[in-house]
Amino acid sequence: MKLKLQLIIESDSGETEVVKEVVKLQRHSLRAENLGLMLSEVKDLLHEVQKAMVTHQSTQYVTQQTSCPECGRIRSHKGKHQIVLRTLFGKLRLDSPRLYHCGCCSNEEHRSFSPLAELLTERTAPELAYLENKFSAMISYGLTAKLLAEMLPIGGEINVASVYRNLQRVAERMEAELGEEKWQFIVDRNSRTEIPKQSPYVLFMED
Ligand SMILES: [Zn+2]
């Protein structure tokens, strides 16, 4: 038996924009271990779908940014580079062109910008950061990296250092949101500051 999985991307108006074969599977005589999908096949499938989908979305976004929103003129290009995005379903390299601001509508005519790089300020996708942080709050960084690499198509792209860095970034952001630390909330009997509800705690664990 041969099984081919195709990804079809349609525009909002229903026009087919992309047809891509993402995975080709083959089975011969049935055995318990080849019944249905294997984990390795699912990882390949997820990675290929993710790559095609994210590439399409980012290309579409960059195309929309090419024309000036004020006058509609095409902005000049100033080369391009690639940005690396770590997602739940694999590490991706995305083309990120630099564009010049419009000469008619902007005071920053000679300055350039990268629309995609400005949109994706975090290079770890929120869902991957969420899972890394969730597991590393319960088990060690090393086990978190091993567990996610076992289940998701992120193989060697996830490691202890990246799990630690991301958790630290989230902890610092939460710490900043708490505001200035107060050593007491009741100054005197006539002036009482409301005692805040319990703040969330972030626990760091070392291997
Ligand atoms: Zn313009």
C-alpha cells in the first residue's frame, strides 16, 4: 500500500495557491508494528506541514508590506537575510527582506526596516516556549529537552541551554510585571494599602 499526503492551501476566495506533497508512506504485509502511523512519520508530517504553512504565511505577510499603506507605491528593497524561528514542529529559516520607507509618505525615506523581523521579535514560538516552561517547572531542564525532543520534530534543536534561557526570560518578564518590591503593606493603622493577592512563583531547577 502507498499513501501520499498532500497539503492544499487555498486563498480566502477559494483559489488553490499551493499543492505540495508532504509525506509518502508505504506498507507491505501487515504487522502489529506497522499498523497505522509511526511516531517518526508523524514528526516528518508535522514538520513538513509546518514548514509549508509558515513559509506561505510569512511570504504573504512580506508581500503585503511591500507596498506603502498610504500611497500604494512599491517600496524599494535593500537585500534580505534569514531569520531562524524555533517552533513546536521544527526549526525554520524564513526569508526576511529589508525595505526602504516610502519616499512620499515617510520622513524616514532613507531608513530601512525588516517587516518580518519586527513582527517576530521572539524567535521561539509561543507554544514551544509554553511547553518548555511548563515542563521545566516540573522536571529538570535536561529531562524537559529530552522529553520534547522525543515527542516533537525538534530533535537536536532543543537543548538544556535554550530551555533555561527561555524560562529565565519569562521569569524576568513576570518579575518586571510585579512592580517594585514592598517590604511591608501596612504602614500605620490609619493608612492601609491593600495587600495583593498571592503572586505567581517561578521555580528554577538545575540538573
Ligand atoms: Zn507612500
